[in-house]
Amino acid sequence: MLAYLKSKKYNLRKEAGITLKIGLPVIIAQLLQMSMNFVDTVMAGNLSAQDLAAVAVGGAVFMPFMMLAAGTLMALTPIVAQHIGGRNFDEIGVNVRQGLWLSLFLAIPIFFLIRNLEFVMYFLDITPEIIPLSQGYLDAISWGIFGVCGYMALRFFNEGMSATRPAMYFALIGVFVNVGANYVLMYGHLGFPELGAVGCGYASSLVGYVMFLGMLLFTMNHKPYDRFEIFSTWRLPEWKYLKELLQVGVPIGLSSTMEVTMFALVSLLMGSLSAVAVAGHQVALNFSAMTFMVPFGLSTAITTRVGNAIGKGSIGEARKRGYLGIAIATFFMSITAIIIYLFPELITSMYTQDAEVQRVAVSLLYMAAIFQISDGLQVSGYGALRGLKDTTVPMVVNFIAYWMVGLPLGYYLGITRDIGPQGLWMGLIAGLTIAAILHNIRFYLLTKNKS
């Protein structure tokens, strides 16, 4: 890959610098948003086991809906990036406005759905005592869905413009608001009643609106955006633009949801083994999720850079940019794989001192070291395909990789063959590896002989 780039006398250092400049703020923003979930977990745990369980269950049920909405709205990034590359400035403003309409259309059904999910929790055989509190958490967080969807629409527009720092800054503000609002609403301060897990849901809603307001004010007042006339005219929803957003975005949303639910179902299957298996799995998965934020952030940069090149009509340039981004992501994940392989005991000791949990976590971290490269390759390869606005075939690939191979194989090895937690993770490795190989082959095929 690097030999190909060098053979074309490509300016590796300059392009790598641009990719990292775009991607680093996304990485930080994602880590900050992960920290909000960590704060929610810790503060709920300090109240009671019931509040902690309610936040965990409510969050797990809520997440697939949010991934579907976020993925769908992510279509704005490649669409805007391609229009910037082609200097079609008139098309950018109208796409942003239609993206905001789409955020509203997505938020309305999600609002009503998550307020009526008791039957899902009963179906999943959740402990009956915590279901009312979990639903209370969902009722509270549902009020914030409009702000969160609006924020994501504006965030993905800005990322398509290579402006990724605003999301980082507003995520940092969100962390402080989250801690303060949790303290007041969960624990009952400043005259508010002690709401526990329900207070955590209201705090998350408040964070969503704060971040949306910040991103809205930035977008409205950023002078370079004046030429797009985003807010200068009022236009009703237009099917021409909504259709493209849905065609590009829905497959992204479904792909993201499939990946998230694969990991969620593996966690549930761990629960059928033992509490120690669940705890060890959570340690290894949490650390892997943090390292994953780096290639995930870089994938946004890859999408933008590939999209810019496509907009200019240079598929050869898109190929080079995609390859370089994939190489950077893979290089980083190779380093994390070595670190995880060499220091699994040190990593687990940061999470727990329980010897049995550490034993399971260490064994799974060795496996996490194996799929680091696969994870980096699949998310960066998918990012390059998003830049081409090629999302439907990758969605099918993810369905095959995660749901037809990863989950069944994991169940067979982990449960049927009684290998245990390691068997379930073998399924994860297989799914991620297949997705990695096929996404990168597709990017190669779509851009070959076009230098």
C-alpha cells in the first residue's frame, strides 16, 4: 500500500498531516462521549445497584436507536465533502437544511418508541424489579432525542467541511454539564428531588440540547459558511435531497446497528455463562472500545478526504487518500495490538483486583490483540467507501460478516461447544476479519486502474 503511494510520488507527509488534523478532534470527541457513559455508570453505582442496573439496561436498549439515527445522518459527511470538492456551494446549504428536517423526522418516531419499550425488556427477561426504573430512565432521556439528532446533523455537516474541532469542544462542555446535571438531578441538590436513574436520563437530555445549541451557534456564526446560506431561507422538506440522504445514510445506520447489536448480544450470551465471564468480557471490551476510537476518528477523516477528491472528479486521488488513511489506522492498531499482547495483566489491574475476573479478562485481551488490526481495517475501509457514497454493498457485507458468520460461529464455539468466553470472541474476530477483508477489496475494485 505504502509502496503504491510512494511509486506515484505522492506527498505522504502532507496528506497524513491533513488526515490526522481532521481525525484527531473526532477521536477526542468520541472519547469524551464515552467518558459521559462512564460518569453515568459511576454516579448511578454510587446511588444503588438498582439505579446502576436501570441505567445499564436503559442505555443498552436505547443505543441501537441512536446508532440508527446517527448512521443515517452521517450521510451528510460524504455528501457535503463531495460538494466541497466539486465547489457546488449552492448544494451544500440545501443539504444541511434537509439534514435538519431528516433529524426531526428520525427523532419523532424514536421519541415515541423508546417511551414504550417495557415489552422489549420483559421479552429479554430483564429482572422485573428494575424494568419500571429503566423505563423511567428512557422516558426522561427521550426528551433529549430532538436535540441529539439536531446536533448530529450539524456535526456531520461540519465534519464534511473538515471542521472537526467544534464537536470536540462541545463534547468537552457536555462532559461538565453531564457531571453537574447528574449531581443535581440524580442526588437531589439545589432544591431538586433525588431522581436517581431517572435524573440521569434528564441530565443526558440536557446535555443533548446544550451540545446542539453550541453547534447551532457555531454554524450560524462561522463566516466561511455564509456563502452556503444555510439559515437565510426557509424551505420545506424536498424529496430529491431527502432521498439521497436516506439512500446513503440508512445503510450506514443499519451497518452501525448491526455491529453494535452483535457486541450487545455477545454480552448477553456471556451472562448465560457466569458473572465472572460477564465482568471479564466487560473489561476487555471496554479497553478495546477505547482503542477503537482512534481508527473510528480517522475513518471520518478518510471519508471527508476521499469525498473531496471524488467531488473534484479525481478517483485516483481518492484512491491514494483512502489507502493512506487505511495505512495510518492499521499502523496505530498494530501498535495497540502489541501493547495489549505484552501488558494484559497491567491493563486488567486498572479495572479490577478480582483474580478470577482478571484471568478471564487477560485471556480475552489476548484475543482482542488479534482483532485490533481487523477492527482498524474494517472501519477505515468502510470510511473510504463512505467517501465514495458506496454504502449499500458494505451494509450487506456487514450483515453477512456479523450476523451470518460472527454471531452464529461465536454461539457455536462459546455455547454449543462449551469453549466459553474465548469461543464467543472467536466469533467476533471472524466477523470483523471478514468485514475488513471485503470492505478493502471493494474499495480496491471501485478505484482500480483509475490513477
